[in-house]
Amino acid sequence: MKFVITAGPTREPLDPVRYLSNRSSGKMGYAIAAAARETGHEVILISGPVALTAPAGAEVVPVTTGEEMFATAAAHFARCDVFVMCAAVCDYKPARYAAQKMKKERGAFSLALEPARDILSSLTSSPHDCFVVGFAAETEELRRNAQRKLAEKKCDLLVANDVARTDIGMDSDDNELLIFFKSGAEKKLWREKKTELARTLLKIILDAREKCLTKKT
Ligand code: CTP
């Protein structure tokens, strides 16, 4: 089966030396890619800038900005069986890129930002055959926000994690996941190493995809 997985942060440049980004390490996405490779699947890993070694046998496509990630994902979306949108994409980008390093001036400074594309929503808005897995990074009202994202972003399954905690989630080796299915069912995966969680998550994804295909036929 062919998996396309996005991982890590995106970066939106401000000037030649500065950018907007977030704390995503890419560990969860890379762990899912490794789990898929371990079980013999083809993996295209679209990765934002991270300090991780590529899982053996995965085809890694490095990207930096959200638009680069979108263009790469769009090129593979129609031809994959499972699409996993694990990347932490910047929601805003600088309204203008300054070709020269911006000089500091006295007093307060504010930055004009404009919305960045929602990659997942852009991809799922057209008809597609692949099974779509979204993620949600939440600091509050995890269940309500995750259920909304599952529906609004037209995912088949959505994996939510609490990024307010410092012992799990962003940049940590561990995570705890709450998985939401289109049927309304939920499944909790308690705290564990991301590498282990990814193996369990992979089985859940493949099982849900199988059920989804059975329903369609
Ligand atoms: N996502 C995306 N493009 C964006 C932002 C998010 O494709 N510009 C994807 C993420 O990869 C994830 C899902 O949408 O699969 C939810 O991302 P999350 O950061 O939890 O939520 P947002 O949609 O950014 O909403 P908010 O920041 O308000 O929670």
C-alpha cells in the first residue's frame, strides 16, 4: 500500500535570516513512516525542517514553507492509499517578505500576517479515493475541537493530542492520543513512546480503512 505522510513544522520566511515556525519535532510523523515501512508499505514522507534520520526505505521529500508542502502533497495525494497529515503547518505567514534583513527601530514593532493555506482542507475539498488521517494539536477542549476538525477537514479519522502538556506531545519522545472515527467512535491510546504508539496507530488506520472500503462495496 502507498502511504503519503507529512511531518514536522513548516517555516514562513520573514527576511533572509528570520522565519515564523513552531516547536514540532517531526517525531510522530517519522514514527508513523517507520511503522509503515516496517510492515512493508511504500512511504513518501513530506518533511518540514527537522533533525531526524529518515526511516529506512522511505522516500523523503524535504520542504520548508506551507506552499511547498501543499504542492508536494497535492502531487502525491491522488495516487496514494493512505494520506496522513501529521505536519504542524503555520496558520499565518508574513504578508510581505523583506528581501533585506529588517533593521531594528526604536519602540514597538508589529508584523502584518496573512492566513496561510489549510493544506488538509485544500486537498480533501476535491473528490479523492485515499483514506485521510488528520491530526489535531490542542491545549483545551480537545474532544470538541477534534470532532469539529474531523468533520470540517473531511478526514476519515482524526488523531488528537494535548500539546499543553510538557511530558508528551510536541518535541517529546512520548505521546498520548485520542482517536476519533467518522462513526462517532473514539479510542484512547495511553502514554507511550511515539515509536510504539505509531505501530498501534498504523494498525488502527489500516483496520478503519478496511471497514471503510467494505462499506463502500
Ligand atoms: N493543517 C493543515 N494546514 C494548516 C493548518 C493545519 O493542513 N494551515 C492540518 C494539520 O496538519 C492537522 C490538521 O490540519 O492535520 C489540524 O491542525 P491543527 O494545527 O490542530 O489545527 P488548525 O486547523 O491549525 O486550527 P487551530 O490552530 O485553530 O487549532
